[in-house]
Amino acid sequence: MTPRQQQARERIRLEAGARFARGEKTTVVAAELRVGVRQVEKWRRSWREGGLEALRSAGPMSVERLSPAQWERLVRELAKGPLVHGWDLGGGWTLGRVKTMIGRLFHVGYTVQGVWRLLRRHGWSLQVPAHRAIERDDGAVGVWHGEVWPWVKDSPRTWAPSSASRTKQVKGSRPPKGRSWAPRGRTPVFRVRGGRGGWVSTAGVLCFRPGERPHLLYRLRLWHGRKGERRAFTWSEYRDLILATHHRLRAPLVWIWDNLNVHKAHELVEFIDANRDWLRVVHLPSYAPDLNPTEGVWSLLKRSLTEFAAADLDHLVRVVKRKLKKIQYRPDVLDGCLAQTGLTLTTTP
């Protein structure tokens, strides 16, 4: 339990003590403070024996062996990553590695359980790490944030930002990767086709404008695995997506997307130059998918298909369309995809 959590629980106990003094019933106190009746009865017995002082926290659950200065130094060292400290086998910080770091830096012995309590007390938790490309230029990302994005969101009469993703491949007829409930000792079996049944590629655009409802538009492309069949979207299909978005919104566009090769095709560049009266194109920095709100849509789509095993490609297409339609009718979800990028649509006065 972290010190903040201990203080919060102490405030609840003291509030319960004040209610005891006013003569409130145990069931009423439990309902108001949203705790169990038995817990309130235990607090009431302590309050009768020692008053409010008996309800105060007795201090930390265990004595921390690192001083505040040592903990701050440990945090700085952990922020450098395991690779800097000699762990070149991949992975993040495990309890065993943190235990070794504490011994190296401060010559203090901790057990694995003690390290777990130490990290939990300071608000740390076990998480799935985010991955970023080594080639990513954080300086270019900062320039884009500070210079390009303010120009985009301040553009008059323009839906901003619109963003299209690179092709997302949803493979069909493959076993699900998630978990399933089943009787203990009996492994669940999903029957699917043994061969690859093709895949569905999606290209989408999220459209935002201050004070307006966000929109999600997308196109699907099927690949059946036939000889000579093209798998990825062509430049003309991206052009058609831009035109469809323009006709749907009936407004000028600032189109933001990544640096996929087809996005820089000669024919597409000529199309953009010929329509500068209503179309402006801005490219994201290289290796910066975290700035693209459409990536949030693909993440939601993939998670919704975790437990899904398609019978054939047509089955997969129907399910993908149904999942995307649900997302289209959730403007709060679309706004959340923009919020997770750290970008805002508030304009400067």
C-alpha cells in the first residue's frame, strides 16, 4: 500500500469516527462510506476503546530501507533502461533485476518480495511496455508538435486533423490468440481452416473539427491469395478516399498521414498539387505512430477480434465492418483516440 493510499484510508476511518460520535448506525455509515458492514463494526470497537486516535494510521506497513535520496537515484538509473546496465537479452525491469540494481548501487539486500512491496509503495506496477523505433527522431517529433500542429489546428474552415493509416492486415481463418473459458484440464479446441484464406486490409481517416462531431471513414481491400493479385492499397485508392472524405464533409481538408511510400507516389503528389484550393497535406515525423489518432482505432479493432476465428474471408469482412461501424457511432471513443496522441484542437486566440 502506498503512503497516499494509507492516507486515503485513514481519512475514511476518521470520517467513520465522526459519524459514530453523531450516533449514526453502522449500516448507514457503511453505505455512505461504501465499505463493508463488518469493517465498520471493527472500526466502531476501536473507536469505543481509544477514540479517534485509535483510528489513525500506525505508520507504514514496513520500514523502508532506502532513503528518499537513494530512491530518487534508483528511479533515475531505472529510467536509463536495462540495456545501459548490462542486460542485453531484451525485456524490461523485472523484480530480480531491480533487486540486483539496489545491491549494486547501495549495497542493501532486498528479497524479491521486498522489492515488490517497495515498488508498489511508490506507485509502480507491472505494465506492458510501449515500443518505439530506434530510428525515431524525437527532435523532429518535438518540432512537429511545436510548429506544424499549431498551424494545422488554427487553419480556418478546415477539418483537422484528418489522418490515414498505413495498410492494416487482418488475417483471416487463423486461430484466436486470446483466452477462453473451459473446464479445468480440458483444453478448448477451435476448428479453423488450415491454409491462409487471404486477409483484409483497411485504410481509414479520422476527421476532427472544434465543436463538431468526429467522423471515421474507411475503405477495405481484400486479398484472396491469387497469383499476381496486389495486396496493398494503390495510390488511386488513397486518392479516392481523400475525394470521398471531401465530398462527405463538404469542407476543405488538412490531411495528415505517415510517410508510407505510396503516400509519396508521383501521381498522388500531382493530384494534391492540382487541388490545393481545398486540400493541404502534412506528413507526420518518421516512426511516430503515437501521433496518429487512427492507430487507436486499429488497436480497438484488433482487440475486438482477439477471440474471433473466421470461417472464411467473407465472414471476416462482415465482422470487421460490424466492429468498425460500432466505433463510428461512438464519438467519445473517437475523441479518445485523439486525446491519447497528446494533440488538442484548442485554437490560439
